[in-house]
Amino acid sequence: MANAPIPTLPGFLRPEARTSRGYHQNQVFESIESQEVDRLEQAYGRDETLFSIHEARLPNTVKLNRYSNVLPYQHSRVMVNGPMPFMNASRITAPPALRTSLPADFAGYIATQAPLPETQANFWRMVCDENVHVIVCLTTVSANRTQRGQKAEQYWPNAGQTDRFGPNLSVRSLDSTNSDSEVVYRNLELWDPSSDANPRRSILLAHYQGWPDHGVPKSSSSLRDIMYTIRSWKRNQQATNNPKGNFGPILVHCSAGVGRTGTFCVIDTALSVLEHIRYPHLAPHPLRDASLQEQALNLMVQAEDAYNWNQDRDLVFEILNAFRNERMMMVQTTGQYQFCYAAIKELCQ
């Protein structure tokens, strides 16, 4: 009797693991949405709870929210140093059940709305204070930076120019790839012009212009390129400007900072898990870390609580369920939730 073929997909992606994958995914997303209803009842209630949104609804802060129904929970809200500490931004951390299956230096994300014209200085202050080196923009932006647009406004300088944000921050746009491309990469520089003590910080801004609001891309290829470009850029920074690899969270936003943002964060976290556990069947990519690729052929991380890709344990559900506790509406639609599975499957051979 011939040996059974060794499965190459994680258990939760295998067609044989469930009679109907699509039906199962819909059912799981409904359960996530049901839990969201309970959290929102607490958020909008009168009592102070873990999911309070009180600060986001104060008279002096409510106008700083792009959408009145997308507000940050108090317990995970990112506070900014300065006269107005409020930002519609949430700290997204490693799911507790997966911490042993992620790199020790996994810094998570800051999920935020596209900065408003009146919050751009606060946005860059947050980038500075939170040690952000990578920004992922998942929406088109209006070139008019002084008037609030429909979805988002440009908040970075034009190529070759330097803009001042508040009294103590300057941002310079060094160069970029073709601005007509679906994905544009911009190299920026951030520094405090009032102090010579702080070095200039290199920042990569990955701008994905082809992702429709409330929808999903036609394929995951551009997302995959962004994720591997970020990893490659960080390795290059470690080799030159940042030898200790001291990178803060990746800042991710779309328009509201929940649907497309949540989808990106879920897929990127899943990729980090699969890389860390040395999952041996990741699809080839020219920017993949060659050392990880070679190690993955020979070993798996030996940890008692490590994620076991060979089981039918739903990685997408675990990640999103944890992220929903930190920011409301992360991954807004069933279509986006199903796209998470499809994109992770495309990351695997």
C-alpha cells in the first residue's frame, strides 16, 4: 500500500478538512460578528468597561474621527504626546494564544484611520513616538491636503520636498517608484529639526492604490509583494541603519482603518506565524529570506505551545477574534474574511 501523500496546506485550508469550506467560513464570521454586537453594546453603554469609547465621543475629540461609527476602544487606543493626545488609532498586538508561534520581536500594528488634514501633525507625532518605520496605506488619497475629502488625503510631502508637521517634526520625501503603479513605494525621512541628538529615521511607505473600499483585490499578488518588500526592507535596514533591528509596530490604514486594514493585518500576521514555525511549503518569492527558506526544509520550531500547521486549527479565526477585541470592525465583510483564507492559501504552495 502506497504511503499517503504528505499534506502541504495548513489544516484549516485543506478542502478535505471540512465538507464545505465557504459555508464554514461564513458560519465562523457570523460568530465573530455576534461577539462584536456584545462588545458594541458595552462600548455605547453608560458604564465604563474594557470596550469604552468615551474619549472618542467628547466634544473636542468627536470631530477628529473620520467616521462617527468607527471609534477606538479606550484600552487599546494609541495616545499622542502633545496638547491633543487623541488619535483614532488602535494598538493591535499578537494574539495571546499565538505568541509562542510568532517571532520575539513581533511588534504588531497600529491600525488607524486615514489622517484628517487637521490631524496630520498628530499622525506624524504618533509615527515618531511609536518608533514606526513602515507605513502601509491601503486607499487612494486626494491630492488636496487642506480640505477633508471623501476617503483620504495625502499626508506626505511631494517627491523631493520637505514638510513641517508641528513645531518639532519634519518629513522629507526622498524618492518613490512609479506613482501610476498599483503599488507605490516611497522612501521618507523623519527627524526633529530642533534637535541634533536624534538621528534621522528612514521610513518606508507602501501605498496600495488598487484595493476597493469594502471589497477585495482580484488576487493577493500585490499584497504578497508588499509583505515581502517590507521584510526585505527591514533586513536591509538592519544591515545598514538599524543594526539592532529596533522596529516598532507597522502602521496600517485605509480610510476608516478597519476593513482593508484588518484584512492586511490578519494575512500579514498569519504569514509571520508560518515563517516563524518554519512551515515548509510557503510559495517561492524573490524577496523571501533565503535563510528562512532553507531552514524550513529541515526543521520546525520545537515549542510545546507552538502553532501546529498540520492540525485543523483555524489560524484566521484566532487572529481576527483577538484583533476584534482591540479595534472594532476589523475585517468588515464576509468577502474580506474569505479573502484572508484565499490569500493565505496563495502564500502556500
